[in-house]
Amino acid sequence: MKINIVNPVRSGAPWRRAASGLLPVITLLAVLVSLPSLADDSLTNSSPNPVANYFINWFPRVTQIQSEQPRWVTPLVTVTPRLEEEFRYDQLWQTKENHASVDDYGYNKGLELIPFDPVEIIIGVPGYEQQNRNPRQFGWADESFLVKYRIIAGNADNGNYILTAFMGLSVPSGSDSFSSEHYDFTPTIAGGKGWGNFDIQSTLGFSVPDNGFVHSGSGNSLASNTTFQYRVDKFFWPEVEANYTYWPSGEHEGLNQLLLTPGLMIGRIPISGRVGITFGLGCQFPVTDHATVHRNVIFSGRIPF
């Protein structure tokens, strides 16, 4: 059996190679979660340096920003309109329509920060993908970034709603077999509304590669994700997501697919101070013909801070 390795990285098991790419981000996360104690010590001696004050007041500022929005849990697939601070790692086990399988370590999740009101930035960690068919292929996905701008919001005492605009960017930095080979921009509008323990979160976005409307490759896509979520007790959030995609151009031109994703999120479980843990599991499957996937099993782990 011949094994074809695309754009190889250092030898070793896939999880070791993925871990080596995550190390700088994990180090940064460790520094960030240690800042609250440093800030507590520094607040008694306010610095005249505006840069120092910016970082000293980081977590009080984030607390104030987040207090003005709903307190739902981020769904498994749908990108929440809420502003979050966390590190996120997802694991995807995908079976395609031809029954080939792909394992994705990371799924392009990463570090989420709120640098100022009302903005969040997400710095994705490229997923490490393993395609299990002949010839087998290994490699990194493209780098991704996302900026959120919260337009309006009300917490549970003030309407329990939110409306946010996104701008996503995918950079063609991945391995040959896993890169789109184009910069991809994705403007998106997202919103949510809650009623007691029940909430709906939804997004609508359109992807535009740097070569515009094309009739080959991934092309353009219109994607809508809607999550119906209900909190049970304090930490359990069963949910059902509807994930719809339509391709006006590209290799799937004229096709559309609807995936349903039942899942369970558990969190936010406090660990120490601001630091907590949230995790979830779900299974995504198509309910329309000509879907690009047969089944996705998704695990998600987050460390909010």
C-alpha cells in the first residue's frame, strides 16, 4: 500500500504534530488566564502608562462588555452572536458521501478575545487533517480569522437578545490537498433571542473568494445556521441545529444541503476565578439529497476565561 504524504511536517503521530502547532497559542492562553491575579495587584497602583492600563483593565472591561449580552452557551456548530473570551479545540470525524473518512484535529478553532467594546476577534488554529483513503493524505487546513462587531444587545433583564455582524477571512496557507488556494471573505449577520431557559441563535453568511464568482473549485456559498437550545438545570444545554448551504457557483453549483445536528453542550463549569470549562458532543447528518457529507461526529472543548 502506497502512502502519499502531502506537505509533510515533522515525523510523528498526527496528534503530536498538531500539538506542536498549538503550543504557542496554549502558552499565550496560560499567560492570559494568569492576568486577573496580576491585575488585582496592580489596580491599587494605577499606572500612568495607557498601554499598561489597557492590559491591567482587560478583564474588568470584558466583564462589563459581557454583562450587557445574553448568557447562553455557544452552540456546537453555529457561531454565536455573543462576544466570548475562550480557547476552543474541536475534533471532527467526517464520513463523506463516497464513504471516505476524514479526521480533523482542531477544526480551525482557536483563541477568542475581546480587545475592546463591542468587538471580538478569533484567531483560528489551522486544523490538521487526515484523509483515510488510498492514497492517504495528511496536511494542514487554511488559516482563518473572524471579527465580530456587536450591534445591539440586551441581557436577560433587558430583553435577552443580540444582533452582531461578522467578517471572516480564510488565508490559503494550508497543505496542497487541503487548501482552497484562494483568500476567502465571509460577511455574516448573526442574531439571537431568548425566552427564559430557551433560546434561538442564527447566522446568515455569504462566502466570496478573491477570484469572485467562479465555476470551479469551492466557489461561492450561502450558509445559514440556526440553533434551538434549552437549558436544563445549571450546566446542561441540549440543542438541535439546522445547518443549510446553497452553492450558486463552484463544483457544487446549483446544489443545496440541509444538515441536522442534535447535540448536548455542558457548561460553563467554573474551575478557578474567571476560568471555566465547556464541552459538547453531537452528530451531524443530511436530510437532503446530494449532500457533500454522510455524517459528521463533532466534539468541542472550550476554556472560557
